[in-house]
Amino acid sequence: MVAEDQNSCGGTTEKKVILVLAISLFAVLLCLAGWFLQFTTQVAAGNKSESEVVIVPKGASVKEINTILAGSGLVKDDVRFLFLARYLGLASRLQAGEFALHRGQTPQELLKELATAKPIQHAVIIREGLNIAEIARVFADGGWCDAEDFIHLAEDPVFLKSLGLGSRKSLEGYLYPDTYHLTRKGHTTADLIRMQVRHFFTVWTEIKAVAPLDLSPYEVLILASMVEKETAKAEERPLIAGVFFNRLKKGMRMQSDPTVVYGVENYSGKITRKLLRTPTPYNTYTLKRLPVGPISNPGKAALLAVLHPTKSRFYYFVSQNDGSHKFSATLREHNRAVNKYQRSRKKKVTEGSRL
């Protein structure tokens, strides 16, 4: 009888222990759930009408993303962020790039926004007529690449060969000028260059035609680079191209000032007689024909001007100091125009310096 009572008592004790453990476990789970729920429903400081720009590097882990977002005050740096991302199935969908994320959101709302947000686009303007070094500086100033790396790659024979331009010594002329919309998604220098070269060939395919005097496509590019540097006025480009063709037909030197200074180190900004007389592969005052390569990166209008030049009797032109040019058919007319527009300008500058 005593033994039965002891068994009964032992069974009751085990049940009590199990019950206590179950209640304890439930309490722990309840606390964990509350702890987790408290994080997921906590609204960050700020208003949803406000946004914060954040940059998520390529390959960043969820924990690293949490640290980045916390640094901007969008969420707490908390292990629960990782659990939430996995629970929502968003851990593998969080994007890299630059985003404008809204403030005043719960972690759940923030995660969903980051998983679907569109990266910020930056307009990078590459103007017509820039050379390789100048384009490199534009990209470098925007933080897109290192200028020296850009220049080096634009002259790398192996890279040029990969672009189908193995016979060229540089990409001068092929870096198409335009407004490019870039996102901070880890663009490499090679990506930037490929983007411009690809754009050039797209435009060239649209406009290519048989050039006057049967110029090769590369000669068209060289001449277009000269036209681009000579004038910024769209209406003058076909006329200037026509002047160059007239000179080519007659066997005259091109005598284009921009070719004189191309590649000259420590250029002071003034074209001297010494520069005019110094032979280089680009100086058209000493060359009998075109330079060895382009001197800038021309746009579509300059390319079209060379493919469809304006026929005229002009062989000369000189700046009128207002962005336009005076065109002349004879050397005598040209010398009068030079005297009127250039020498009078120098005189005014000299007189002004005396004041």
C-alpha cells in the first residue's frame, strides 16, 4: 500500500515538472516573440516624407547592410534585423547601389523598400570635343573612377583589342559624348569606357555613308574631331568641313589650330610661332594631310558634317570672337579678316592692359 502511494506521488511530481517546464518554455517563447515583435513594429525617427541617401556596396551581407542603415538612423543595429530579413524571405533580395530610403518606417517596411527600390541615377555630362584626359577628369570628379586608370585603359592594346579596335593606339575619337545616367552599382573603369565605345558604334551605324574623297571611316572620325574643336555652332560645322575638303582637294595643308596643341605638355593657352612650326604627328601646319589620329571625341553633328559637308568656294576661316567665323575664298580676303578680327582684338587686349 505504501509502495503504491510512493509511485502515485512520483508520477505526480514528474507531471508537475513537465508542466513547469512547459509553462517556462511558453513564457520564454512568449518573451522572445514579444522581443522580436517590439523590434519589427518600432518606427524609426523622422517623417516618411523625408529620405536618406545610403550606399550599399556590392556583395554586402545582411548584417553589413543593417550596420549601414543604422549609421543613417533608419533602423537599429540589431541581430533581429537579420532574423526579420530571413523570415520575410528578403535576405537574398536586398540590393546593392545608392538609394533614397524613407525615414519614419518600421524595419519591415524598410526591408521591403530596399528590396524593391530603384537606384538613384546620376546624370554625367560628357561634352562634345573633350579628349581622353578631359573625359577621365569628368568621371574622376564624380567619383566614378580614377583618372589615371581611365587614361591607361584607353591606351591599353589588350583592352583595345577586346573592343575590336586592335589596330588603334588609343580610343581617342571613340568615347562618344553624351549625357550618361549612372547608378552607384560598382561600375568599373572598363564598364564606363565600353559604354561610350558601344554608344559610338550605335550612332555610327545609324549615320555612316560614303564620305567625300572616299575617306575611310577612321579618316572621317579624324576630320570630325577637328571640326568639333573648331566651332561650337551647329550651323557652321558642315561649312567648316567643306573648307577642309576644299583644302584636301587642292593639296593644301589643313592648318587647323587645335591640332597644333594636341598632346603638347604644359600648354600655356597661347599658340606661338614655335608651336606652329614644330612637327608632330598631329600638327596640320607641318603635315600635308590629316593628323595620325583624332584630336577629340566628336558628337553626331560633327560626324554628319564630315559625311555631308557644305559645298562652297571657301578655303579659309577665322574666328570673329563671338563664337562664329568669317569665311574667305582667297588668302587676301582671309588676311583682311584676320586683321579685322584677330589683330584688332590683340590691340584691344594690349590697350586694356595699360589701364
